[in-house]
Amino acid sequence: MSTTAPHQPRRTPTGRRVVRVLLAVLVVLVLVVVGFLVWAKTVMQGERPASLEAWTDERVSIESFDDSIVMTPLDGASDRGLVFIPGAKVDPYAYLAKLVDAVAETGTTVIITKPILNLAFFDQRPLDTFTRHAPEVSEWYVGGHSLGGVRACMMAGEEDVAGIVFFGSYCANDVSDSGLAVLSIAGTDDGLSTPEKIGDAAHLLPADAVFVEIDGANHASFGDYGVQPGDGVATATDREVRDEITRALAAFWAE
């Protein structure tokens, strides 16, 4: 008895081309995803001397969690807290030194978030993801640097918070009728969140928003992570910027 092998369909030249195109598209997509993940994970690192100074400051307690860094005043703690969102691709630890005096001198608990993929816009976690680390705080502000401030403004519209604090940043959504207390701290030499851009977005904030400019500060002055492409040249020292940030926050919360 003879048997006949089952018929095997032959791929046409058109079919082979389709397969090759699909494989090529898949490879490109994989490379794009891998490239994006590598780019997102490469952050502008905090400067070790500045960060170490904050860690060793005996006026505050600093704890690191998977989602955030919590800075707590050891004496004179108030019931006020600030959830601070870093700028895009900036190491969260780069902000410790600039905020440590404000924590100690105003009694404010500061929680610096660790954004997903180091980009605030990808981090859609609710505010209580971070505020749960400080259950003793009853009055919360949200804020951030650069794109972190933009994200903070979006969160303020969704959460029950007392106000917003911008650090070289501005709002992209309208909160002018929100009744929120708002402080904007900017640098005169900021090449990214320029004074002009902040001024153009001022109408999105409540009429009684407080605006403070630090003479000689640039965009990177609000953290300690080195030079940032496209930024202006800072003429103010890190110490001067740190003092001005502390002074502005103290005056804002004393009102």
C-alpha cells in the first residue's frame, strides 16, 4: 500500500516578505522599549558631599523606602507635610541638602517620592501611597521640581491638599478657583522653567499665589545633581539657594 505525504503549503514570496517585515518591526519595537528603559533608568545623580551632609544632620531623621524618602524634624515637628516630586530623571536623593534646613526650621515633614521610571508623569500612584509614611501629619502640601511640579499640580486637583509649592516649575492645569495656597520659587537664571514661562502660566494659579525669585539661581540649583543641558549658568552658590528656599518656605507657612 502506498501512502501519500500530506500536502505542505508553500510560502509565496509575498508571504515571506510579510514575515520578514513583521520580524523587523518586532525587533525595532524591542530595541525602542529597551532603549527607553535604559534612558529612563539613567538619572542625574545627586552629589555625594551634599547628600551626605543631609544624612548626617542631627536635626532631622531620614528614612528610605521603596517608594520615597521621608525627612522628619526631630524637634518642633508640626502637623504639616510636603510631598515633593523630583524633576524628570533626577535622583530623588539630589534634593536632600536643599530641603534639610526647611525641614528642621519649619517643623515640616518632607516626603520625596521615587517616581516610576524616574518620570513623574508615569507615576499615577495616589498621594496616600506616600503620606502613609507620616500618619501624624494632618495638613498636606504637594510640590516638586520642574516636571515634578507639573505633576504635583495635577495631583492637587485630585486630592484633598492644602496647597502647592513649585520649585523651578509651574502649573499646566487650571487651579485658579481651587482655593489652594500656592508658593512658586523660581530662579532668575533658569534656562528651562524660565521666569517668562512661569509668568505666562501664572493665570492658572489662584490670584493670591506667592511668587519668589532667587537671584542667580538656575534650574539645577534646586537640587544637587550637576549641570543640566539647556540650563542657564548659576551665579548664586548652593548655600545661598538653600537659604533662600528655606526662607521662602518659612515665610509662606508662617502666614
